[in-house]
Amino acid sequence: MLPTQGPTPVTRFRRTRQSPAIRALVAENTLTAADLIWPVFVRDGVGVTEPVASMPGVNRLSVDRVVDAARMAADLGIPAICLFPYTDPAKKTRDCAEAWNPDNLSNQATRAIKAAVPGIAVMTDVALDPYNSDGHDGFFDNGRILNDETVAALVKQALSQAEAGADIIGPSDMMDGRIGAIRSALEGAGHKDVLLLSYAAKYASAFYGPFRDAVGASGALKGDKKTYQMDPANSDEAIRLVARDLAEGADMVMVKPGMPYLDICRRVKDAFGAPTYAYQVSGEYAMIRGAALNGWIDGERAMLESLMSFKRAGCDGILTYFAPEAARLL
């Protein structure tokens, strides 16, 4: 029960808002660079910085430039960088074998970052869509996603990432049983200290469009992902999924997208108390950036306000393309 409030002038809420110093003293949440994970797109080549048209300010980077980005992130106090590969279409196949190639772009970038910037954590993505000629996160056959066959492939992908030196592995595919299978495989291969940050509540969202452009999956995608990603109408199901993934060995869990699902973030944190993250996805980034570039909103204020909303909803951290910009301001 809330305490009884006295009448004005005994209770004046504005007293605690009167100056920056006082507002800082009573702030219920804080946002720092240590709350941020920076998603970065990797492509082949040397010395390449290639803009992503649908995400102004975001680039695909060659491995050497990704190392530079990781060094910059570490200098800004950002604790982790998350890698997403833009795979040569010639290497995309129905069997997705490039996903577990020890020398694929993700693994090359992981090794290079860990050699040059050992203090920053490297997070990787486990899903088949960057390598799949069908554009799906799993094997696609006659209009159906094959769950168990996909899980076996994801295990191979996760093991290759752990062997390359990944600190955090992020299964984003939403196949049933993949957390338990990956955890068992990592333990069996001696990678007992590798963390799993499960995309436990990942919704079939309209906000992913620019990301699919960035990794080159848009044109390849056949159909949609509604049979394995969550229905935006559902909330209780998210809690069941998080409970399952934690029981199977996830160390941390994620809600994706972010701002449209802050209610899910709060429910997850309240229900489990586990490390909880949200992904401010490409569509969320593009809306804020696009409106700012058109002069419709104050971009810096909107960015920081949006990031604070995740902390208020109970998140321990946020994956965001704004990470370097936010870290500089903070």
C-alpha cells in the first residue's frame, strides 16, 4: 500500500525536481555506458566501411575496422560488442554449412577482437539466417521449419563460436530445445565458462526490417517467421519461455524487440530476477534516427530517454546501435 500523502504545501513533489543536483539525488534509475552492448555488422574485405541505407549512421565493417570499433567501444566503457555477419550470397546454402566454418566472418572477427582488445566481451549470434539461402533462422523444407534438425546445426555453430573465443553466445533462432542442447555441448567440449544469453522472448515483429537489410537476409526470406517467433499478442507465453530457457542453462535472457515490449521486460525481471536484457532493434533505431535527421525530435534526448526506459522496466542492459553515441554523452 502506498503511504498517505499530505496535502499541499506539506507534500510538494516539485521540491525534488528543482535543480539538476536534486534530481540526480532522487533519480530511481541510472544509465551508464556499462549498461550497453553494441551490435556491429561484419563484412568481408579490408579497410571497408559500408553504410547501411536503412540505418543512417550504422555501417558494415571489415574485420580490421571491427577491431577498431571494439577498441573504441572499450575506451568508451562499453563492456561488450555483438557480432552479426553480412555473408557473401555465394556462401549462403540450404545446408548453412558456413555457419560453423571456423573461418567464417563472425569467427574471424571474434579472434581478431580477442587478440587486440582482450578486455571487451565478444557476443555472437546463433541462428542460420545469415547463412541460409532461404533466409530463415532454421532449415526450411516444403514450407516448414525443421526444429530438431536445426538445433543440431545450431550446436555446431555455437561450438565453432566458443572455439573462436566468444565470451557470450546469443541463440536468437527460437527453436525449441536449443538452449539445453547448446549448453550440454559446450560443457562436453570444455567450454563451461561460455555464457548463454538466450533470446528467450523474441517476437515475430515488423521492427526487424532494417536489420535484415544489414545482414542481407531480406531478399532471401521465403514467407515469414511466425511459426517460430512469438505472437505479439502474447505475454504469459514469454514467461513460460524464459522459465524453460533458464532451466535449460541460459545465464541471461533477452526480450526482443525492446520498446514495444517493455511490459514483457518488467514481467520477466519481476518473475525471475535473472539478468535481463532487451534489444533496441533496427526499426526502433531507424525511427528515432530518421525523425531526428528530419528535425522532428531532439535526437539525443529521445535516444537517452528511450534507453532509460529499459532500465526503468527492469533491464540490466540494452543491445543498441546507439551505444557509442550514448556512451559519449553519458
